[in-house]
Amino acid sequence: MALPPPLSAKDEKSFAYETIKDRLPLIVTRIVDFLARHRTNFAKQYGEDAENECKSCISAMDKLRYEIARDKPILLLNDNHTDDIHIWNEYLQKEMDQGKVISWFQSNWLLVECYMYRKIAEAFNLTAHLQHVDPFIEMKQHTFYSSVQAIDVVLAQLNIDIEQTTDPVNNKSTIEQQFYNYMEISLWGNQCDLSLSGGANRSQEHDPFHQITELKTHILINHETSLFNYLYDQQAYLLNFDVCIDFVLDNAGFELLTDLCFADFLISKRLCSRITLHLKCFPWFVSDATKTDFDWLLEQLSNSSSNSVWQIASKRWQQHIQNGQWIIQTHRFFTLPYDYSYMQQISSELYCTMSQSKLIIFKGDLNYRKLVGDLRWPLNERFETALRGFQPTSFVVLRTCKADVQVDIDLKVGQEITKIDPRWMVNGKWAVIQAFFKKQT
Ligand code: F6P
Ligand code: MG
């Protein structure tokens, strides 16, 4: 089957064009600002060499910004001490061997946007003292603390819902309603990513429980009922079935908190018995959660001596980790330029373990783009077709729409939404809970 062309900034009317022209340079500028503010701190902490290394990172960022703006060709990466570099360079080399010049505005949006974050990592990897510096850390931590009221509300209710001993057999409808609540809170948490805003603060200002009611009509595809029934039918609550879920997390801060609330709910109500939480290996798309962000969040909850609601939740979460019900993982596949249809070929062991799960939960817009290959599919294309063979197990994507690709929407419905909101595909105000159920063989 001939595939549609990839999204690309070649099309000047596209969101890809807007992103590469305006959003990416802004993100790089914010890194320069971060480095300039911390230069003397680095010197104090790690010595004079660190200050020079900081200057070299600033120069690398200036160069990157210049190259994006001038649509310069993309070159191979150069930090030979990381284990993903050969995969990256093989990918780039293959494209180059086909005579293609890869450049910011002419090539695939997905590739060049991923490359930018890997290129930022390269600048830090090439230093001796700043390898572990995350240039987005302040932004991520700031959005968490600017959402404290919403965090209080969600955690207080979660603690009540979990402490309530509801026998899953006789209280199916209560658990079902709560499942929708935590799933939708996690879904809308995805509005708080910092890539769309170019790094500007995106806090949660509303009561999330009110918000989900108001936003119900903004969920364009909603498979939550089938999902609940699918999970409930696995009967993890009978304790004799091992029901595993893979949760591919997205952004740190408020979104991560909502994802962990959902993961806690699934475990505590025994809708599954184990969840693998996938985090990123290095700073990615501004706000994606790394292991450091995850640890930091748990630390904030447990250190809040004046806030018992936070502490109660954090104790439960620590327990999930200690007793092996939450498994924390970072895998390099999630920061490679490949879309999901290549997972089996590129990271077969990851594909194999994910295949053994009953469900994968993919969070966020970038995961959606990678599932459908970031191609210009017609709006009414079938999801299964757009997946191009990626079927390790059943899965769902919880995504607020922030890129000009979407499938499985009737063309007439698409026209109606466009009349209401011409930027519905990219402004993050609309969402999908889109599931794929693997046929049993
Ligand atoms: O820069 C905009 C953007 O790249 C989206 O198009 C992208 O998919 C998004 O940022 C990141 O969103 P999320 O954190 O939901 O994956
Ligand atoms: Mg993200």
C-alpha cells in the first residue's frame, strides 16, 4: 500500500512549519538563557572548567538556532560515548546514502524535531561536568508547583476513593465511574506539556474533577467504556491472574502526577496486578519525564511535612515500587527517531515484553504521532491501517491533539469541528481516548 507523505515544514500552512519556524528556536533560546543564568553556579559547583563547558554549550545552542533558521543540512551526531548514537547515525546515514539532504524545513517533521533534542543532549554529553544537567528542569519543576491546588484536590479524592474498600464484584459501577474520572484527569493533564507553549508555564488552574465534566464533549473519540470492560474482564481482582500494563508516560509535573494517580487507581482497585512505567533516558520534548523528574516528584510528596494528603499518596506509591507492582523503566527506543512500526525491528526485546502485557497506555501527542507514523493520513483513515502493523497487544492513546494528524474521524464530523474551532487539531483543546484491541488468535 502506498503510504501518504510525512508531515513536514515544507508545507508552509502546516503546524510543522509553525513549530520549526517559531517554537523550536524559542526552546533553544530558553536553554541559552538557562545556561547564562547558571554559569557562575556551575563554576562554583564543579570548578572553572565547568564554566568553559557552559560557554561551549551556549555556542552549540547558538549554532543550532542558526542552523534551524537557515534550514541547514543535518549532520551525523558526534558524542561517541552513548549507546544510542550508532542507531541514530545509522538512520541518518541511510537517508544520506539515498542521496537525501536532511534539513530542518525540507525533511520529515518527526525526524528533525527528535533530532533537535538529541542534538541538545549531544552538547551536554560532550562536557565532563555538565552531562547530567537538564536544561528544562526549572520549567518542569515550576509547572508542578504552580498547580498545587489542583494537586491537592486530586490527591485528596484519590486517597478517599482508594481507602474505601469496594469489592470489585459488587461495586462494578462505582469502580467504573472512578476509572473514567482518573483516566480523563490523566488525559487532560496532557494539556500541560511545555513543548507546545515553547517552554512557557502551563499550569493546571481548574479543579480537575469539574474540568472533566465540562470537557467531555471535547473528547472526539472515546473508547473508555470498552477499555473498562476489557480490563474488568481480565479479572485481576480475583488475585489469581497476573494482568500487566505498560504505561508509556509523557510529561513531568502535573501531567505525571495525574498519570501516577491513574496508575495507583488501577493497582489499588486491582484492575491490574503490575504496571511498567516508561520514562525517558534524557531530556526530551522539553517536558517529558525522566527518572530524575519521577524521583523528584515523589520526593516533593513525601517531604511535604505539612500536607498529609501528599504524604499518604506518596507512601502508597513507594509501596507499589517496593513490592514490585510499579516497575520503573527507561528504554532508549523512546528517544530514537523511529516510529512505533519499527519497534519490533529496532528494539525486539522491548516489543517482546510489551507484547506480553494486556494493555499499553500511551500518553500524549508525540506518542500518537509515532503510532501513526506522523503521516498525512486522511481524517477518516482506519486506525489499524495507520498503525502499519504495530500490534504488540491491545493499547490506548490518551492524547490532547497538538499536531496536524488524526485518524478514525468521519469527514463530516471533521468539518463540523473545524467550523467550531479551525485549530482543533493543534491547539490542545480537543482530545482522543483511542483504543486498538488486538484480535485473539
Ligand atoms: O512542539 C509541538 C509539539 O511538538 C507537538 O506537536 C508534539 O507532539 C508536542 O509538542 C509534544 O506533546 P506531548 O507532550 O503531548 O507529546
Ligand atoms: Mg511530551
